[in-house]
Amino acid sequence: MQIFSVTPELIKSKILSNYFGYLKLFTPHQCNFLSDLYRRYNCLDRANLVLFFAKKTHQAIMRKKEYDLNYNLSFETFWDNQNEVDVDSSTIIDVAKTTSLPKETTRRKIAELIKEKIFFKVKKNIIWKPNDEYKKSYNEIVNREIRELAKLTKYVVDKIGFDISTDEIDREYKKRFSFYWFHYLNLQLKWMKLWKVQMQDLEIIMIYMQIASYLSSRVEEVVSHEEVFSKPDIINRPMEKNLNVSLSATSLSEITNIPRATCIRKLNLMASRKIVTQDENSKRYFINPYSLSKKLVSKELVEKLQGLYSEFYFIVIKALSSRNNS
């Protein structure tokens, strides 16, 4: 396929027609992304604020390229670049609107992050400026995230007939890190905002994604997005084959780092809303087919979420293609 004929809509259609195949890579990647955030900040709302200011940092770094075409945007030089740039100030209203957090919650959690020296306040401007220990752990985590994202991107580019290896994608992400990570964090902020509006609780989404990841890893057949929503009982098929697709509160707590008592409380809330069901005998939780409805995890919502990722893949594919042709 000629790359200039690729559109975000085409990418989205390829993802949705190979939905469960895509989920086998997407759900572990997204689960790891969310779990890493929770582990570092003990709260996904706080993590959301860090993503907001990290995105603005990458945006400021990219502006350096406007004045110096040879400016190095790489992963290797990121922290040096961060020390050089001036990040535009943001109001509490701007941050709250982007993250879908109430203004007072935004103000309180920013104060917590300042107290923990993740954020600093210079005059009236909030700056994300972590210490050396934080930078080291950040580098390790993001290095792994880049690799997982490269594998996910490879799955998508294969579906549109673009011949490039996972290693090449990985190297490109690191070479122009701030360019790609600005767009990636922008995607994640929008992704979490959609879920935040829908569920009001990002930790619930993280738990749901973990169970969905476990389920998708056990579905061997090719299942499209259309089939999932026209025949929601399809998610019960692994159980009909005596395959375990449920997780205990203890397992979910260990995977996500959410305290077990909090996990149980959120799982009970999810069960009351028919997002998950608890097995009476094993006390483990599995996805309730009822959740695939307009009120919970609707077909339209999933299409919007995958549309966000498709826009990101489109940006990546255009950049990769221009590199290959230059």
C-alpha cells in the first residue's frame, strides 16, 4: 500500500476489524502504562497532572527545532533539553479542563506534587523538574514503554502494508523522542479524559483494563469490534471452553499496586454497576457482557478511543515514511 493513501480512518478500520488481535498487544501496553503511573504517583489523577506538564515540556523542546534544525530531540538528551527550555505558564482552569478534574482538586493535587518536589513553583509558573533519582527510574520506565509502543505500532503498520521492523520504530521513537512523546502524551491525556468523563474514576478503568487484558490473551479466534458489540456474549466463550478469564482482588492489587482494600471497594462498585461480575465460588471477577452497552463501555466510546490512537499512528507513519524517503 502506498503510504500517502493512508488516513487515520483507514488505520482505525484496520484496528477495529482485527479488534481482539490488536487488544492482545494494546491492553498489556496500556495496563503497564497506567500501573507505572499509579506506582509512581499513588493516584492516577495526580499522574494526569504530571502528564499535562510533561507534555508542555516536550512542546517547549520541540520549539527549539524551529530556530535550530539540528537541535537534538532524542531520548538521550531529554533531561539536558528540559533544563534549557522555558515552559509556558498554565492556569488552574487550563489544567482542570484538559484533565477533567475539578478546579479545587487540581489545585490541591498540584500542591501535593510541589510538596513532594515533583513540581516546583517559580513565580506563578508550575514546572515539572524531578530530582536525579526520579529521572533514573523515569528513564527505565519510559525505555520499556517505548519498546512496547514500538511493538504495538509494528502490529498496526503491518496491517496497512508498511514494511518496517520493530527495532527501526524503537530507534526512531528514541531519536526524535520529544516529537513523538509530545503526541503520545497528548493522546494519553485525551484517552484518560474520555474515560474520566465516562466512569468518573480512573482507577476503575485501570482495573477494567487489567481484566480485559487477561481476557483478550485467552481469545484465540479473530473477533472484530463489530462482533464484540453485536454479540457481547462472545466474551464468555473462553469460560465455555473452561479457560480462566477472571482475576482475584489480590491479583489485581499486586498487578496495579492499588491497595487490596481499595481494590475490593472499587470492584464492588464495578459489580454494582454491572461492569464486572464476581464468581460466587472462586470470588474472582470477570467482565460482564452487560458492560458493553451505551451506558458503560459503548461501541461509540470504543470507536472514539481507537480514533485517538489512530490519529497518533497516522502521525508516526507519516514521520517514518518521510524518514525512509529522505
